[in-house]
Amino acid sequence: MLLQPIGVVRPGIKVLIRLEAYEEHGKVVCLLHTLSGEIKLGPKAWLKAVRDEIWKLENIARNADCAEMRIEGRDWSRVLMGLGFLPWPEGDGFGLRKVL
């Protein structure tokens, strides 16, 4: 089930995020389904902005009763390093997962 789209608009950022919640092995999992738009910031500001928004997405996933958050589609490991995400081998090869 796709959750309500999340729009993020702030200076240098205009993106739309879609999360998908589904049941797997008796628990609800939240997958970052789609991320589209632009982030026009320098490297350090970009990294901070993405990490700030990931925290918000984790809270949305928790409120949707998700036990785990998953992200795939590119190598997010350097961006999300230190935030509790671990490799998700069953994903697309770049996937990460975090128990919420």
C-alpha cells in the first residue's frame, strides 16, 4: 500500500517522496518507493538535508506501524552511514534496511 505522498519544499529543495508499506513475515515494512525532484545544495548542505529528511521519514514509518524501513535504488550507504542502516542483501544490490 502506498502511503500519502510527502512533499518537501524548502530553500534549495523541492522533492516528492512516496513510501510503500507492506507485510512481510508478520511485520510491516516501509520501503522508500519513489523519490523525485531536485536538491540544489552544496555537498555538505545536501548531506545534512537528506539526513534530516530521512529522520522525518523514519517517524512517518513508525507512525504507520512499520517495524523496518528499507531504501534501495542507489548506493545510499555513504549518505546514511552512522544512522543505523545495514545492508539489505535481498534488495537490488544497493539496498539498506533499518529496524525501527
